[in-house]
Amino acid sequence: QVQLVESGGGLVQPGGSLRLSCAASGSALSINAMGWYRQAPGKQRELVASITRGGSTNYADSVKGRFTISRDNAKNTMLLQMNSLKPEDTAVYYCNMDIRWRGDYWGPGTQVTVSS
């Protein structure tokens, strides 16, 4: 049974930073793409950033230059470093992993609130 566990969300003031992490439990995992998504109240879930197994990254225009995604293939973990946070970044953030031969998995989500 594969599970994704996120951590690192919370309340931060505008201009502040947070780092989200996501870890996949399970043995002998081979993970293709990983990604972070977010969903704000009343809005659809959107892609924030993604990273391939080889390390190629893709970012939403709204977070380019402020967020950095990274992964550790040996540990089956993924990070999202979020800097210069804005109130419009407030959302529930979800991690997603495409695990070879097993399918697509989502974490339960972690709340990020940017407010003074």
C-alpha cells in the first residue's frame, strides 16, 4: 500500500517562506513524475510545479522565480521551497506522484495560509 504524506504547511506573513515536503511510503517504488498542486476556496485545483525523474522542472507562471521544486529519488521524497509568499498563494497544497506499475497517488493536502 502506497501512501503520500505531506508536511510543512502553516500560517506565514506576506513575503515569508515555507517549505513543503512529501514522502512516499512503500517498498521498491519507482516514481516517474512528481508534482505539487493547490486548490484555493471556490477554485479548481491547479498545477503549481512538477519535476520529472531526471530533474526537469515546470512551474506555473504565478510562482516562477519564487518557488523551487526538488526531489530525492533514493528517498522517494519531494520538496517545494516557497519564497516571497503572497496572499494569493493561500490554498490547500497537494502532492502527486506517478508511481510506475502502481498508478497515480495523491497526498491528503496541507494548508498554506499567507496573511498578515
